[in-house]
Amino acid sequence: MFVTLVSVIIPTYNSADTLWDTLLSVENQTLDDLEIIIVDDSSSDDTVRLIHKFKEYSNRTVRTAFNSKNEGVSMTRNVGISMSRGEYVAFLDSDDIWLQDKLKMQVSKMMDRGIAFSFTNYETIDHEGTPLKARKLPAGRYSLEDFLKGNPAGLLTVVVKRSVIPDNLFPDAHHEDYAAWIMLIRKVKYAFLFEESHAKYRIHNSLSSNKIKSMFWTFNVLRNFGGLHGFSLVIGFSNYILRVLGR
């Protein structure tokens, strides 16, 4: 039985520099009926102190868990999902930010249209919060075929009905969110993209050096979770490369 409308899952690990802004962006949501679930993955900086400080500060229901050792982001998110009591689950990493109407807009549209899995466009910012560029894709339904051309769904924008989320949604793999969305799409048939942009994704300088690794990880997701092999894998990965080069 659900006791709230939305559970917000926030994994943390050594994120003291950005965590407070992230938490405030959830605290300030115009949607009233939500709980905030923070799962820390054995941080060694000031993150845990900030979590306790926020729990005292917040007017929301804030629930916390603390891994005794570093388990990785997939298991940490899965712990948060197992704690969730909301009809819908939303995901936010500890360095990203939501605009205040994000959940109210997205969840109300999902309820009106009977949508189980949705995501939105988003903007990017640098480490200091300076705007960079917007990620804008066409609104509408996205099928498994669309997802196999590359991941269109930024994790910070995804909201999913709790009833369709399997145990251990996020696998122990690189690009775990992409793998999770592919597994979800197989179950719910499609995800819906709302054109609004109510989220800000923080890009750190170190990400620019990971493009080759990201391509390799995408290849593994398409092979291990997308079910592509042989010629179909070559075609699928080629489509992904073309999309990356065209951005």
C-alpha cells in the first residue's frame, strides 16, 4: 500500500560540495505529497553531516540509510527503491537540480494519461552552476527501438510508477541507468517524453575525458541488456555513434 504520491531517491557519495543545493531543489517542489529518501554510500567527506542537517531542516518526510561500506551507485539506488512508499518513484543524483514545478507538472501528466514511465528534456550546467546547453528531444512516445539507438532519458528527469519497477532495477554495470531503462521499456512497452525542461544536469570537467569509455560502456549495454548481437549490434552501435556525432 502506498503512503505517499512520490518517493524521491537520492544516492550520495562524497558530494558535500553540491548536495545542499540538490536537496533544497527537492524541498522547494510545489508538489506537496512526497518523501525524500537519501542513501549514502559510505562517504568520507562532510556529506553525512549535511544529510543529518537537512533532515532537521526539512519540512518533508526525509528517510535515510547509510551503507557500511562503499557499494556503488546501483546498489545504493536499489536500496532507496526498496525503502520507497510512493506510488511513483523519481530519481535525482546529488549534484543535479530540479526547478520547483518539476514533479507537479510531470506526475500530473502521467496520472492524466495513464503513463507508467516518463522523462523530460533538461538543461546542463557546469560545476559552478553556469548554464551550458539544453538537451531538447521531440516530445512523444519512445519505444525499445528508440532506446536502442542511444539513451534519450536523463536519470534526473525520470519518473516511474512503483508498481512496474522490478527488484534490483539498476544492474552492477557502467551506464546502469541506460540498462535499467531498457529493462523497463521491455515491461511497459514505451516511455513518454514531456517537452518541458525542469531539471539541470551538472557536467564536471572530468567528464570530457570519458567519451571513449562512455562509447565502450554503451556498446556493452546494447550487447548485454539490449539483446543485440552480430550484425544487429553493429547497426545499433553505429546508430548511437551517428547520434553522438550529430549533437
